[in-house]
Amino acid sequence: MRDYNDVLAQPAPRRRRVPEVAAEPDLVVETADGAFCGAVVEIGKAVDSGEKRDTVTLEDRNGKRRVFPMLPASFLLEGQPVTLVRPASTAPAKAARAKTASGSYVVADAKARVARASRIWVEGIHDAALLERIWGDDLRVEGVVVEPLDGIDNLLELVREFGPGPQRRVGVLVDHLVAGSKETRIVDGLRRAGFAESVLVTGHPYVDVWQAVKPTALGIDRWPVIARGTDWKAGICTALGVSEPREMWRRVLASVDSFADVEVPLLRAVEELIDFVTATP
């Protein structure tokens, strides 16, 4: 048994303090779990459990970006744990490269590419217009065509008719893809039909793509809750005092300037589809 009065006894080891490092632009770090490595491109804030936290956006060598909370010891710098902190410097930042509405870097003098055989399908013209608003530049550079389907009730038949394959993929964006929904049952049927290699379906939980636009972009606190059994778009117009859905959609689309104006589930779903249809088999 250790004698705590023995002055020669070894002291208990002290925990090593994890150093704090300023998240300066272009600093390259890795997440502590090794899942992502990239350079610092932006510092921001996000609300987590009612608290505002600093966030850092990292960009990897392929131009893919991810946002992470700046939590203690959550990053590795040259293999050693560090805590990233907001830089104290107020010196003017060097001029940033121009970016598209999706947050990608503009490709100088880029010409629209000949359309790929692969396609991205969306449920309707509003979905297609919103993708064009945010990802239009990226899609033209990649040669990806977005086609509205007027709903997905016949999705399996449409996929069979299209005849997807390794060089001819289909990415499908689905509204209201939540457990127990009609949309989920349709997607499950497509998966059982054996198209997993050449067809990817992603979605968001919102009733309609309108709801994937942040209410703050429209100048409202939240989207109104519409009673079950009421046409959702008509109910939204009534609740917000707008004459008709066409006018409401005009306002919704006009409120979107970049990816920052839409919710994360939509961003994630579309980025996955673009990656899928542009991947080299």
C-alpha cells in the first residue's frame, strides 16, 4: 500500500494539456477519428443544444468541404491532438477565390461539358429550379442533367425504362423520405428490384422542397404547421397571407442566394447524388 506521507513516493502522473492552435486559413488538420483531413477555409458559428459554438470548415484535396464543431482535442495536427480556437488576428484576409452558390470554387473559363449519360431525377419543377439555383454552375461543369419526374409513384417503371448501368447511373432526390411514408415504400421496392449498383436514392425529411429552404431566408421564424388532410402548399399560402402557390414559390426561390439558405439534409442529399453520378466506375 502506498504511503502518502512518504516524500520519496512517486507523484501521480499529470494529464498532458492539449495545446490550443489558432484555426488560421490553410492550416491542415485531421479529425481526431481520422475520418477527414483538410485545410481550414472558414470559421463560423452554429447552435448546438441551445448554445452557440464555433465551427470550422475544412476542405480536402478534392475540394470536398465538411463543417465541424471546435471541441476540445477534436483534431490532430501533425499527428498530435490539438484544440482549434478562433484566430485572434484581425489582419485583413487575402482575397478569397470566387465561389459558386454551392460553395465550390469557380472554375475559370469553364465551358459547359457535353451531358453525361447519367442523370439526376427530382420529383418536380420546383426541386429542379432549386438545384439549378444552388448547384447549376457545378452541374454544367460536370455535364449532369437534372430532370423533373412529376412525382415518384412510377419510379420503378421509369428506372427500368431508362436502363441504368455502370456508365449510365441515376441519382434520385426524394421529398419526405421518412420512416413509414409512401416515398420510403417506393424506394424500398426499387432497392429490392436489384438496382443498388447503378441507382442511388437520397432524400430529405421535409414535406416539400419549399420547406428545405430556411425560414429565416424568407424572413419568417418558422414554417407554419399545416393540418393533416389539408393541401400543404395551399395551407402555407393561407397561413402566410399569400394569394396562391405560384406567388409563394416565386418568393421562396427568390430568397435563396446560396447553399447557406437551405437546410443541411437537402445539401447532404444533393451532394451525395452529384458524387454518385460523376464517379468513375
